[in-house]
Amino acid sequence: MIAAQPDPVPESSAVASLFGGAKGGPTALRILLGTQLRRLREGKQISREDAGEAIRASHAKISRMELGRVGFKSRDILDLLTLYGVDEPEKRAAYLDLAERANSPGWWQKYNDLMEDWFETFVGLEEAASVIRTYEVQFVPGLLQTRDYARAVIMLGHPGATDEDIERRVDLRMTRQDLLSRSNAPKIWAVIDEGALRRPFGGPEVMRAQLEHLIQLTDSGQSNVQLQVMPFQYGGHAAAGGPFTILRFSERDLPDVVYLEQLTSAIYLDKRDEVDHYMMVMDRLCIEAEARKKTTKLLQSYVKEL
């Protein structure tokens, strides 16, 4: 719990009026709070170095706080608010309330020993996203994988892992999929290269079940899942550079984020021009790829070939 807080203020007043009733997982709330602190600092034309001195830290810590990459201490928040001229008790209480919620552990914390920091960030952003658009070249997207297919993919990437670790990694992936059935489920729009659908991970039976799962998703009319296949016959296309994911959030102060996963790390892009470029590529992919009905027929043909 955050210490040394003023008397709590109902969310319907201070918090809701200042942050629009901000919701979402702790990762998104950390980014939101960091963005607000950066705006306050820049509004007062205070350098990161001076802000760091105010909380007995370096400018690097201020940078990490403003990017939402670290947790928040109540003492630091209070000192920064004082430096930035935020004196109203209700506003200070709202910032502290947001910091407390941003510091709360997400459901994925119990898997911390299995996840690198860069992937933990992605899981948190995925949990908070309202729209997830993804292009995949080698694998079926994690949110659309069956348990057996997920196990085969995870074993490929972690050949030295114990059976227990493999199953926990599979559990993590399956738990991520819970967001598809919640009341405020995000819109999932996936374009999958044909190559990913022809690699029989886990053997023909596992792959057949995976393809049938995708067919069920496309045939069920599930409004929050849109699936398209990019067939070989179209040759080159807009996303020749490789797979990527674009995450969009309902909070107006959270920028769109492009996620680029590498072998042992990941890159997160949120600059407007970079995101716009990937958004343009994704839009072109969706135009070039097969529509839903043709995608279903393609998936059915792949099943018959197994």
C-alpha cells in the first residue's frame, strides 16, 4: 500500500475528473501516469536532471518513470507534484490513487520467473489493449493457438526446459487468451502468412486441430476476431520485413504501440511517424490478404491436405 496519502477521494470525483476514470492493467496505468508526469514537467520547463534531484535520483530514473517502465513510490510522486506546482489536495490524491493502481500486480506476476522483462511488458499491454492487429509469418498468433499447438511451439523455443516449465508456459499462453471472452474483449485482427499454416507443429493431428480451431473462429461470427490468410500465390507484399503487432488503447492519452519481437528481446515503437508507417502496412496487408469467406475455404483445404 502507498503510505502518507491524504484522505482518499472517491474515484467518481478527483480520479474520474482528472484521468477520465482510467482503467486497464498496471502496465497501461504506469504508462498513463508517466505521460501525465512528463507533461507536468515539460509544462513547467523543468529538466529531467532537476526533477531527478527533487526525488534524490538521476535523470535516468525520471526518464524510466515517464516511460512507465518502473513502479512509483508515493514519496517520489508527492515530491514531483510539489516541484510541478500541483498543490490541490484532490489532484494530489488522484495521482497517488493512480500510482497505487499502477503498482498493483497483474495476473501474470506468478509467471515472472518464466518471462523476460520485455515480454512481461507486452503481456501487460496486450491485457489493456482495445484493438490488437497482428501479422504472423511462422506461427499462428499466440491468442489463437490451441493448447497442443502452443506446447509444440514452446518446446521448439525452449528445448532445455523441464516438463513443468513447459506446462507453465503453456498455462501462461492459455490464460492470455481469457481476454477474448471477457465482456470488454479487444478486437483481434490477424493476418497469417500461408507458411505459418502449413508448418505442422506437433505433427499432423495437432496441426489439424489448430486449423479447425481457426475455422471455428472464422465461422462462428465471433465479432471480436477477424482472421485473414496471406497465400503464397500473391508473392511479395507490404510486410516483407517480418511479423509485427499493433496495440491500440481506449485511454486517449495512451499512444498506439508497435511490438517487434526478436529472438532474445523486443522493440516497442510509439513515435507517431513510426506507428503510422506500420499502420499503413497493416492496412495494405488487410486489403491484399484473402477475405473471411475465402480464408475459411483456404483453411479447410489445408486440413484436407494433412
